[in-house]
Amino acid sequence: MEYKGMKEDERLISVTPSKRQIAYQNMEYFCFIHFTVNTFTGSEWGLGDEPESIFNPEELDARQWAKTAAEGGMKGLILTCKHHDGFCLWPSKYTEHSIKNSPYKNGKGDIVRETVEACKEYGLKFGVYLSPWDRNNESYGKGKEYDDYYVNQLTELLTNYGDIFVIWLDGACGEGSNGKKQVYDWQRYYEVMRKLQPNAVISISGPDIRWCGNEAGQVRPSEWSVVATDMTDPAITAQLSQQEDNEEFRNRPLDETQADLGSRECLRNEEKLAYYPAETDVSIRPGWFYHEEEDDQVRSFENLSGFRKQLELKKFKLFFLCIMHKEEGEKNDKPRVV
């Protein structure tokens, strides 16, 4: 019997990954460090009005972070260089809401640099998270004025800290002080990233790696890497992203209406296709930042290894674990990670 699907099969397999995507997929497992003023205020999402004076992790040791990640078999580490509150873990010259105005090392600290150096020591690649939402900056919601600010901070991170393996972006967006939401100039951001770090993948709200759609470590039975080009639109990720701080979002299951993203049937009428592999993520605790009252809710080793086994059975490649730290900067969940 003659097979009549060859032409369509050839069309689908003609969509191939870039070198940066292959390198990223081959890493398979890495961690996301969440550490900022929220650690000191007990918040998940800061408001941007936190006094810089509260940030003083006197016992912080980025080498412990990197050592734990390496011993746990991870190949890379992503740092929340700036979360939604706008506080920068490096001495950015574009804002006063920064480590440079904190007591940490008398204002001379740079946790981004400390983490980069620790990653080099333990053979890990380093990635950055720079929240597009900034609840501290007055230009947020003012269009190009804020885009200029964001690009300036991107440039600092992508030029002063060596090779970056991933620029991890979500679609978080809120209102500025003027009551207007910021419409992000994603294409401008991408151009800067490609120019300054051509080997880095732009993940989640970006053209290289897509989000599986939840923060519970769940994936579809088949997570196709070839999907409709429309899937790379950051507006889709923004729509799926968390818009307010709540535990329900962190535990929500996959959207059943999006169970199939890349089968022959699904792509038959899609003219434009893209290689856009998925990654999944899960936190070691209920939230993304350390809270002392959750010390008895850390995922067990059995729970975490169960995630890995489930993903391996599905031949799923990309998984990252969120790890958070105490006020002093010390990580006390190490046994589970390793």
C-alpha cells in the first residue's frame, strides 16, 4: 500500500534546531536561584517600595549554591538578578533600588558577579532572569522610556559578566504609577540579546524555548519540538503567565485544551513552523522565595526523584528546579537537591 504522507513528513522534519538550542537541550537539568528583598520581607512578589537597608545577607556564600547544584548533577544555574520588585542584585547605574545602596559589603557587593565566579569554579554555566515588570521604576508603563531603561539593564548584565547560556524571561506585566500597563518591545529586547550574547537561548517569553504551561513540573504525553510559529509569540506566554501572586497558579495542571501542539493532525494546516522545544519547572518549596514558616513543606527526595523519573519515561529533556535561600544566604534544602 502506497504511503501518502511522505511529503508532509518531509515538511515537518525540515524544521531543525539551532546550535544554541541543541546545546541548551543537551544540558537537560539546571537550577533557578530565587533570592532578593522578598527573602527579607516574607513576600513572593515585592511591591518595589522595600528599603534597601533590609538587604544584608551577611553569611551569603555563592560557592555553596554552585557546589550544591554541581553535586546534584545540574549543569547550569540561573539567578533572579531582578524580580518584579525592581531590586537589583548587581550595582546597576540606572536605579537606586539596588544592592549598591544596601548594607551588604558596605554597598560594594555584587551577587551577580559572586555567582558567576562560583559557577566558573564548579563548572556550571550561568544564566540570568531579568523581570520585565519593575514595580519600583517610575518609567514603567510609559512605553519607550521604560524600554530604554530595561535595555540599559540588559546591556549591563550581558556585557559585564562573561558568557550567558540563557536569558530567561516571563510575561509578568502590571500597571505603572500612571495606571497604564507597559507594552514590552520584545523584538528590541531580542535584538540586544542576540547582539550581546549570540550563543544564549532566549527562553519562555522568547523565540528559542517554550514554557510547558505550568509550574507544577507537569508535561504533556508528547511535548513536540516542532510547533506552529505562532507559538513563539510572547503574547501567548504573557497570557498564560501568572498575573497575581497566588498558590493556585503554582499548582495548576496543564490546560487540557492545549494537549496537542505538534502532531501531524495539529500541524496539517499550519503554513509556518518553528523548532520550539519545551521546558518544565518546579519549586522545591510551595513558593519561589524562602519563608521560614514553610520549612516543613520542602519537597522530599522521593518526590523530586519522581519528577525526574516521570520526565525520563517521556524522554523529556529540559527540567529546572527552583531553589531559594534564607536571609543569611545559606541554603538549607541541600540534602534534597543532592
